[in-house]
Amino acid sequence: MFNIAIDGPSGAGKSTVARKVAQSLGFVYVDTGAMYRAIGVHVMRCGLPTDDEQAVLSVLFDAKIELTYVNGEQRVLLNGEDVSVDIRLPEASMAASNVSAIPKVREYLFDLQKNMAAAKDCIMDGRDIGTVVLPEAQVKIFLTASAEERAKRRYIELQQRGTPVDYDELLAEIRQRDYNDSHRTTAPLKKAEDAVEIDSTNYSIDEIVAMILKIAEERR
Ligand code: DC
């Protein structure tokens, strides 16, 4: 199978880029952040704090996570229920960041991710795909952008969706998540040694997609 790993901090444009690359190559796009988000939603629905390891572990194995594809769009199922909308709510972001710091949660999702990549040509995005999940991926990309740029993009996106928020709050939350994601002990956000780093602040989405397609073409 041909696997493309794409890692980087939240808001760098990974999912938009990955979706377009997948479309262009006829690959499956696997959004691993959605899996952590679904676990976060599950824990919240159980009425438990997502930053309490014991509490999370007490309900982790009751959460059956599946990714399905409807007209090429990824849908996330939690115990059979489509939670694709719920996992994008603001509280699900911090919940996902919290549960993702727990090694057993990562182990639980690791097999699922590995199996998906073994079964199909795919582009998988996350934080530890090139380093831990698919260290043998043929292409590895590390996509970054400044925290300010990422907060600005998210601000515009939320405004367009009709749910405006305070820019400074967004920036503070992005910084907090960056810190959590890169300082946890298990599989922190880190560039794989053999990954190609692209700073998305300086390029359009289509330019980045073209760069990745070129690298994939060379290695196929
Ligand atoms: O990419 P995202 O914002 O949907 O990810 C949600 C959270 O899940 C984020 O705080 C980091 C975590 N995550 C992770 O630890 N490892 C991954 N492979 C993907 C996401």
C-alpha cells in the first residue's frame, strides 16, 4: 500500500490539504484527529472529566469508533451513531487534546489506524503519523503555520459559519493546545526526521497540494 503521513499543529491546513490530495490520487483520507475527538465526545457524554485518566479509562473500551465514507466524505461513528457534527463543537477540541495525552487511548486507536493504512492507499493526518503510526510511510509531510496565522484562519472560518468568537481567546486556546500536544510524554507532536516540512503561512492550499502530489509522484 502507498501511505502518505501528514502531521502538524491544529489549524495548519492538514485536513483541507489531505482531502484534496486524496481526491486527486483516488486515495482514502483518514483523519485521526476525528477519532480522538470521538473519544472525547464519548467521555463527555458519560458525564466524566476528560482530563482525569482513571475516569477516561473507565469508559474507553465502551467506545467503538469507526470511520465510514459517504460520497467520499469521511463520517465518524461512535457506537454506530454518526457524531461527525458533534466532534467539531469547540468543547470537543479540548476534550480530544486531553484524552489524546493518555497512552492507553493512543494504543486503542493505533491498531485501528494501522489496519486502515494496511488495507488501502491512504493519506492519514494527525500528530504522530510519520513518527509512530506509519514510520514506514512512503511520503511524510510536516505542515506548520504560525499560531497567529492559524488563529486568524479559524476566526474567519467561525465568523463565516455564524459563530463568531473572540480572536484573543482563539489564539490562547491554540497556544494551549500546541503546548499540550507537543509536551505530552507519549507520541508528542514532532517532525519525523525524514519528513518534508512545509510552512503553510507562505503558500496557498493548492500550492501545497501540488507540492505533495509532486513528492508522491516521485516516490510511487
Ligand atoms: O487534528 P484535530 O484538531 O482534529 O485533533 C484533535 C486533538 O487530537 C488534538 O488536540 C491532538 C490530538 N491528536 C493526536 O494527539 N494525535 C493524532 N494523531 C491526531 C490528533
